[in-house]
Amino acid sequence: MSSTPSVGFSFSQALSAQTAKKVTPVSDAPPVVEPAVLATPKALLAADNWQRGEVQLCCVEKWNETHDVVSFRFQGLTPVKFNFKPGQFITFKLAINGDKVYRSYTISSSPSRPFSLVVTIKKITGGVVSNYLTESLNVGDEVTVTGPDGIFNLVDIEADKYLFLSAGCGVTPMHSMSRWLCDTTTDSDIAFVHSAKTVDDIMFANSMASMASRSPKFNLNYMLKSDDNSQILIDKHEDTGFGIGRLNLASLIKLVPDYQQRTVFVCGPESYMSDVKLMLEAAEFDMSQFNQESFGASSAMGLKAAMESNPSTEQFMLSIGDKQIPLTGNQTLLDGIESAKLPIIAACRSGVCGACKCQVVSGTTESSSKMALTAEEIAAGFVLACSTKITSNVRLQM
């Protein structure tokens, strides 16, 4: 994906005069559900497309998906049509307790409904950003985001028949993809198996049931720890399939007999994705048709392990503008940039989001991930700071 903003509407010009409102804490009361209208229908229909870049958004709606999951609907301060690939994510630029913090969240809405963005966030014990947003971001508050990013999407990965496997909040990109397919390609062949602890923990249950009810080729299934209250899901869609316990090959074959003929998309906790991958490999599934959303700890830990297994004490110099930053061969460009307190977005820290891309003007480097870079960017010397080590003195342009 090119780092050059698309020709057309410029957010930096249109929003340069806007000042974001302070996000204030809220009480223990339920989230506000009253929508805040930002623009008239006429203004929205006349809006330009947002394709990439930094933009200020206003929260116009907030609601609970489950007891510990909150969704936010955003619109641009200047009316825009959001143009992104189903499955991609945006990165929030926040200031929490005086510290700049960046965090990426998948867009759970679809570009087929382009006048707003929905982001769905789970509260996490000790989670600085997730708890800050779910507790303190309210209708009328403004945030700055960048994006969209991510190669885990329906545009970069083409398929004829889909198998969506998700657990927990991993359902968010799958919901966006499903909505896109149901809105735009009515004969799409979708098999969906979502794993959750209980019925009460299932996100988007009404929306998923509605899509499955409308499309004869939408095979909706759930894996639950127990079948308590499963009748609730059957009442929403009578053909909903069920399995009890963790997803295994036997339950997958029962729910989706033709899984071997499908392109697989997987998203969920690291342990879940690892188990699914091992299961499909053991079943001799064509792994060229296996795709998983992997921004998170695993890629970053893989890079760390690679460094530790091949330690280097040789020291080089990283030059950025007038700054000279000494780095060993074990440190990443991101380590050097952050040590010099230079501005850089590194939300995923695992070589997937692409937000930390920078250009090597001179010198040599070694990268463990290039997945968020286009062939043109790689040829022009762009690397991902979070997953790149230097192997000589290097000069960067950011």
C-alpha cells in the first residue's frame, strides 16, 4: 500500500483548523446511546472519499455489544465517505496521562455502508487503551486516527468460497467482511464458525443472524463451552449450527463438511489461531489458502526470538536528520527512533500495520517482516522500523 495519500480530498487541509475536544471520564452509568448528528444527508451524499491518511473523527454513537465489549460509531468532522478494504484496521493516536499512545483496532463496519466507521473494543483487565476508550470516550468526543492498514482483507486475498473462523474479538474483521459480501455479492458462499464462552459473550449475534437468514449460502455456526441458552441464537436464525467445547477437526467437519474447498480466514487469541493452524496442517489442508490476522504479540515475539538466537554486539550508527543514534545489531530501528524521542507510530509493533514505515537513504538493513509494504515501497528503500535491524551505519528519512 503506497504511503503517498490518494489524490483528491485532503484531510490535513480540511481539518487543520479543527481542535479535538478533551475526552472526559464518565460515571458507572451505561454507555450513551443517543446518536449525535454531525451532518445533513445532503452533506454526506456530497462528501469526498477517505482512502488513506490521518483524520479527526467524532463519536456519534456508543453502545454495548456484550457485558464487556463496546462499539463506537464515528463520522468525520468534515463529512466523508470511508473507503477501506473489509478486514482492515485504523490506529488511534491518543494522549493518556500525558503519554502519547497508539493502538490499532479493526473496523467492524463495512465500506458498503460508507458514511461512518464502527470500531468494537473489548475491556481488558489492566488494558490501558481499551479501558480508557470504553470508559472515557463518549458521544461528541473527538479522536485522531490514521489508516486504514492491514493485508488481512477481502481485496488483497481473493476467494470463491469463504470459511471464517474466529474467537472472541476476532469476530470483528469477519463481521466487516461478512457485511461487505452480503451487501455487495448476494450469492457469496460463506461458512462461519465463531467460538465464544457463552451466548452472552457473542458479539454481533443479531447482525450475523440477520445476514444468515437473508442468504441461503451463509452457513452460521457457533462453538460454545456449553449449550446453555443456545435457544436464543436459534430463535434469531433457526439454521444456526452448534458445537460444544473448543473447535477441533471433528466439529469442523460436522459444521462445514466442505472446509477443504474453502479459503480460510482466522482471527482470535494467539492460542486459538495457533491451534487452528496446527489442526488444519494435520488435516493436510492446502495452507496456501490459510490466512490469519496476526498483528499482536506473536510476530513481535518471533522477531525477538530471532534476535536472541543470533546475538550481535557490533555497534552501528543510525542517522536521522541531525541526530546520531548508536545501535547494536540486535536493536531495531524502532528502538533507536524511540530512544531519541522522535515521533513515530508503532501500534502493532509486529510488522503488520505498516504505520512505522520509514525510508533507508543509505546503509544496509535486515528485516523480518515486509508484509505491509508494496513492491514499489520496498524498491524505494522503505522498511518497517519495528521489524528491521541495521547491519551497517544507516541514514533514515522519516
